[in-house]
Amino acid sequence: MDDVKKTDAMDASTATLAELMIVAASEAWRNNGEVLASGIGVAPRIAASLAKLTHSPELLMTDSETFLVSEPIPLGPRGQGDGAHVPKYEGYMSFDRVFECVWGGRRHAMIGPSQIDRFGQSNLSVVGGSYEKPKSAILGVRGLPGNSINHMNSMFVPNHGPRVFVPGEVDMVSGVGYNPARFAPGMKMDYIDLRLIVTDLCVLDFGGPEHAIRVHSLHPGVSFDQVQTATGFPLLKVEQMRETPLPSAEQLALIRRLDPHNLRATTIKNNPPAVRTAS
Amino acid sequence: MALDKQLTAAAVVAQLRDGMTLGIGGWGPRRKPMTLVREILRSPLKDLTVVAYGGPEVGMLCAAGKVKKLVYGFVTMDAIPLEPYFRKAREAGALQVMELDEGMFEWGLRAAGMRMSFLPTRCGLGTDVIKRNPELKTIASPYDDGEVYLAMPALKLDAALLHVNEADRLGNTLMRANDPLFDHLFARAADRCYVSTEVLHDKLELDGATARLNFFERYLVSGVVHAPCGAHPTYSGPDYGWDLDHLKRYNASAAEEGGWEAYMNEFVRCSESEYLAKVGGVERVGKLRTPVF
């Protein structure tokens, strides 16, 4: 780790957009209490790990397979011999137990859906065509229905555009959002708890009237109009909209420690810097 | 009933029938009973309803035209997220599907194992899972809360296929993987459960710590097939990891003209011992490292 510190300038001006998004995403897990933090995919996982190492040590995390770990595990190959990372297990979290955790509500997951609509409904199943003969079959609804109706959820979008943020509703509602029309009387919406959507343009939250999606902060060099143009539904903005903060030197050092093979460089095409050069 | 349940893979498949509902254990690229799946690929069996946390076995069965209906929450190989032959079949409109939340799926298996018609859950409410599966119904709590739940129907299986690390001829099984997944629920949900095993013993004699690796009772097991490396190319910890080279090759075949036929000719239209030799033998498979996430 010392070598990394010596060789890498920790000046925030060298931060990439992916690193800025990771820091922004880590905020999703602030003040959640003792819950299982599940960041699915490279950037969300680094973000959850960063949250645990900085502002929220109370978070529970797994080795992304079966065990609870007391320290986040670096991504990718863990080395061999003396320099190898040895996971520090503190408990057990089989898939069966993850489901029990989900249904009990003690979890905050962040995933990257293929589509999101104005209600916060998300889709990971099929896109285009008909349901019977879709243009593109993706994974399936996976655990989104159960996650979204049981515990906190956030989303990560590396390619903010109208193909992701669709007008109307997503093609196959996999994760529920704040859309009362889809709930009959007696069905409980109380546990639906959508937090943040972190994109390559901005951070969105659900703090508007009826949980409407708002721009929470804009990344450096991005305008509200630019975000609106890239979104298939009208957006609100928070009253005092800030610029998404650049990573601090400490955060950058931790990110580099958590991702020693720089897998995060593939988060966004061409791995652009956090501060965009004028185009 | 005979307590020597050892069967060949061919004898297991001979007990299956066209149109059956078949549960397949494992999860994505984890611990799939591939020796048994390949035996199905070699057979004339057809019109199956496949119930699985899907991995490459689903893609292969789809490619071979064995699947009439798929009951699933996802189909993926993790390192290769999109299963190519599942996508082809799905996008061709060739599959009937019952697409479920992962937890609903578990609930369906549990209900079947407990001989219940359904179990209540919130999972699936408010989503298109309800809209796309019109047979799903809701139920109101009979208590003061009156909450309305989704009534997840039992996923009853005619047969289940599982892969385990060790078994004996009586049908006792051990799963040494860190995560037993939901294989025990498949065993309970099925009229007949067949397991393939890396190691076959005449009779297991265990200490307490090892006996804890037994996750379902032998009375649930109808047949035991000795199948070393029987989960290849998926992984079966701690014995071996996934064969990423093989999965990549399988994945690439889907983009080639006649790719599936070529894959069948090379890896399916042969005996299992020939298959194992083609993929490098026990020596190579045994050295495949379990994935690091």
C-alpha cells in the first residue's frame, strides 16, 4: 500500500469520473445503521467498501460470496504469499441467509438496472419487442422484486441517457418504485425505500413531492439542462443544488487500495477525468 | 426398497419422461449437475418444464430444444453475465416462461416441500411479475392487519437433479461447498431426486462435524450417480473451480454458424469419460481455481 501512496499523486485533480461517482455512491450508505451493504458490480462494491472504511464502520459486508467480513475485501485477484490479502471473516451469509436478511429489511443494495422510470421502477429482465418475444433478453428480474419491496435500494448508472431513464414505465417492472397505481388496497408500500441514483452526470434522489426524482447534485461541468435532455421524464432539482464533490486525497487512497487492479477504469467508456475538459 | 441407489446417468434419464417438470439445483455457474444434463442432451427427452436458478445448463437445454417452459429468476454465468443460448431462445419467442423473483422461487420450492399449495410473500407485489404470470393470485391476511400478500404457488417438481461432493449408495449426501445454496429445497419439492456425486462411498461413516454437511435426508434421494467432475464446466467447491476457458468457448459458439451443433459434436456426442478427457481430465479440472469475487 505504501508503494501506491508514493507513486500516485493524491491530488483530487487526478481523480476520474468513476472515482467521483464511487465517492458519491458511498454516501448512499451513510446513517443507514447496522445493515448489510450490498454493492453489486465493481463501482457499487467499491463505494460500499469506502462507506464502511470511512463514515459508516457499522455496516455489514460480505466477501461477495458466502462470508461476512470485518474489513472490505479488495476487488480481483488477492495476490499470493506474504503480500496476499487474507479475508477477515466475522460471520456467515449464505444465499439463503441473504434472503432472510432481505425479507427482514436490514439491507441496502445498489445495482445497475438496464432501465429506470420516473417512479424509480427498474428493469433487469427484457427490453424492447414484446414480453413473449423481446428484442433483448437480459438477466431476468433476479432479486429486484423482493429487494425493492423490502429494504433500502440505490442505483448506479454509468451511461445516463434516455435509453436508461425511459419515458412512461420500464418495459418489465422488476424492481418496484413509488407508483401507487400498481398496488391494490391492502398491499404494503411502507418498506419501499429508494435512496440515490448515481450516474455519470449527476446524483438523483427521491425527495420531491410523492417521492419524485430530483437532481441532488451535478457533476463538475454538467448542467441541469444537459441532465434533463438525457432523461426521458421531467426532473426536479433540490433547492440549493451543489456540485458533486471531488474525492479527497484520503478517499482516493482508499479507493486505490480497495481496487488494486484498477477494475474501476472500465466503469465509463474511455475512463474520463472527474473534471471534464470544455468540449 | 433397495438401499443400493447407485444408477448410471443413462438409467436416471431413462426414468424421466417427456413433458416432466424438472428442477435443477445449483445457482448460475455454481454446482450444476452437468453430467446428468449432458445425458439429457444425448437423449430424445423433450417438452420439459425446467425450474432453475439458471446457469449454462439452461442455455444448453434450450439450444438442444429440450425446454418447453422455463421457470426462473435469472439465467447467467456470472463472469459471462448474459447466457447466450437462453437469450437466443427467449428472443426467438421459443420459450414459455414463468419469470419469478429469486425469493418467490425459493418460496415456491418450500411450499412444495411442505405440501402446501402456496406461501404468502410481499416479493413480486407491484411488479410485472404479477402481470406476466396471470396465474399468480393474492391473499389477504385473515388477522386484523388485513395485509394483502402474493400467494406464491408451490413449485412441485416431478424430478430434481443435484450435484454433491460425496454420497453413499444409500443416498446420504455431503455438500462441502461453503454455500449449500437451495439444493435441499429442490430435493424436498421433487417426487424423485437424483444426485450426481464427485465421490461415491459404499456407506458414509461420519464424525459430527462432517455430518453437519448433510443437508437433506436420504429418503428424499431416488438415485445416486457417480460422476467425477460432474459439475464441469460449472464449479463445485472445494473440489474444483469453474472452467472459464470452456465457458468462453461455449459462449463463443453461440455466435458461430452451426456453433451449437459443433459444441454438441465435440462435447456431448461422446461418453462422459471421453468428455472428461477432452476437457483435460481430472488432473486439469481438479486444478481449476474457485472464482474470486
